[in-house]
Amino acid sequence: MKIKKILLKTSNSFALLPVRLGVGVIMAAHGSQKLFGWFGGYGLKGTGQFFAENLGLKPGMLMAALAGGTEFIGGILLIIGLLTRISGLALAGTMAVAIATAHSSAFFADQGGMEYPLMLLLASLTMAIGGGGAFSLDRKLIKSE
């Protein structure tokens, strides 16, 4: 199947492993804050209310579920290295929305700016371009053909 090769193709390099794991853990944690209220987050209801009232993302609960779900599931997929390219692209898109709606007023993170989400966007984009690398399920699946 050609589509499988396109989606799962990756190198046998170890270079992507630290980025994949780091971004995966960070994104899964942020998603769990939005969805479940873990790690000091507000959960789906609180995040949905914030999205609707402060960011203009309506309906707030749906937008919070989409953002949180993408971050949580995409982060888990990055950690295990499965569908890395798709996860990276979805996470990059989520970070682009975060920059446009919540972090566009400044650059530096200490001023609530885009510095941190921009770095996550770029790292996620790297995963979308490069794939999962050596220790990924993508590599194992493509190699088993």
C-alpha cells in the first residue's frame, strides 16, 4: 500500500527520538489539563468556558475537546512513534491556532507571547517532516512489510 509507506516512512536515525519524546510528553500533559483537569488544569468545562469567553472560540466545549484531544492523543502517538507524521501535523495546526488566538500579542513567553507555542509548532512540524525515527512503531511497521 502506497499510502501506508507515505504515512509511516521514516529514517533509522536516533536524532528524532529526543524531540519526539519531549514534544509527546509536553503535548499529552497539556491535553490532559484541558480534558481531565490533570496537572492543575481546568478540565473540559473550564477550558471550554475560557475558549469561548476569552478567545472567541465557539462553541467553547467543542473547541476545547478538539484542542485537548489533539494534544493528548497526538502526544501519546508521538511518544510511541505511531502515525508520527499525522500527529506532528495535527499538533502543529493546534499550535498555530494557539498562537493566533491566545499568544499573538507578544513574542516572549514571560509576556504571554508566542515563543513557547511557536517552538512546539516547529518541533511538531519537524516530526511531520521527519517521521518517528529509529525507535518508533512507524519504523517497526514499515520494516515488517
